[in-house]
Amino acid sequence: MKLKKIVSVLLVAACVFSLAACGSKKDSGESEDGGKADKLVMATNAEFPPYEYHEGDEIVGIDAEIAEAIAEELGMELEIEDMAFDSIIPAVTAGKADIGVAGMTVTEDRKESVDFSEPYATATQVVIVKEDSDIAGPDDLVGKKVGVQLGTTGDICASDIEDATVEQYNKGFEAVQALTQGKIDAVVIDGQPAKEFVKEAEGLKILDEAFTEEEYAIAIAKDNTELKDQINDALAKLKDSGKLDEIIGKYIKADAE
């Protein structure tokens, strides 16, 4: 009887060990982080046409297509995470996203938190006002109420306007809506989205004189130099092949028609 009990105990122990060992193994083909190695996770704010915006359930635009082309070059699957603009850099630094692509300007403040790829587009910050506004140029914004999208380049630049009251909004169209309602005097925002917003709203115009000019690049975690190099290589290939200009031209041209 004692012998049978000992054998039974040994068999149970062997089964438990076997199950534990099996449970410690990942499924065949699964990466160490649960499969994420095969994905390129892009953080964006899809409220910035034509760079990123919603078309039904899909996020489309210049940045979405560029990121998709980069993912293809890297042999990866693109996954887009939509979030508030000022949450993008924290998501990248925390490892919740691999890259931040959202019409993001390279600034010294942002470079303290993340690294940037080579620039992929040049953009201009402009001023939107009502058609009957007495604001004729950026210098006339002194002492005015200026609307911006929270965390964007417009938000950063508008803080330098002398005696201006800067009203921050979560989305660009909310700032434009406040302008149409007379709650603010002007909106400072990227030139391409500005064209989209003005096209959709009556009684608004974009001032001829630009507010600022800047370059857009892809945000990457500072400790991920390998991914930064891979993205720069992919961007170089896209530039050399003409694919990058093709993507940008597709949206900018459509916007101008």
C-alpha cells in the first residue's frame, strides 16, 4: 500500500511539473512581449486633417499612410492608437506606443523627452480670423484672445504673443468653432488643417502672413536607437523612391482643389 501511495504521489508531482513547464512556454511564433514585436504601434491624435483624421471607423491621412509605408519597409504591421495630442509623447516614453506621428514639430522642449526621426514634411502655422476682423497679421494678435489646440506647436508659439489670452482646446475644430461663435479673436494652427476648417466654416479666412514655419518628424523613445535608425532608413528609401512626395501630394493637392 505504501509503495502504491509513493508512486501515486510521484505521478501527481510529475504531472504538475509537466503542466507548469508547458504553461511557461509561449505559443509557437509568439514573441517575448506577446507578439508586439511584429507590430509598429503609432500614437496619434486623429483630429488634424489632412495629416490624420477619421474616415468612418478608419484613421487616414498623410501621417497614417507614411507610417503604413514605414511599417511595410520594416516588415511590420501598423497599429494606430488615437489619443489626446498631449498624451502622445508620454505614451512613447512609457512604451505604450513605438512612435508618435501626429504632425509633430521638432522643438527643444520635446527633444528633452523623446528623440526624433529625420523630418518628413515642412509645415506652416497660420492665423485664422473672421473675414471682417481687424487682425491683418501676426503682430495684430497682441492683447487678443487666441485659440489653439492643446499641446500643439500653435499652443507653444501662441504663448509668446504679448499680452494675449491663450484659450486651449482639446481639438482644433473646437478652437475654430469658438472663433465662429465670437468667443475668441483668432486661431493659430497648422496651415493644412486650417484650410480644411475654413473650407467647412463660413465667414472665416486665413491671413496671408504665416505665423511660423516648422518641420514635422516622428517621435521615438530615447533608448530605442535601433528603431530610430530603422525609421530613418525607411524614410530615406521612401524619399528616394518618390513615395513620400506621392503620399503628401495626394492629400495636399486634393485639399487645394
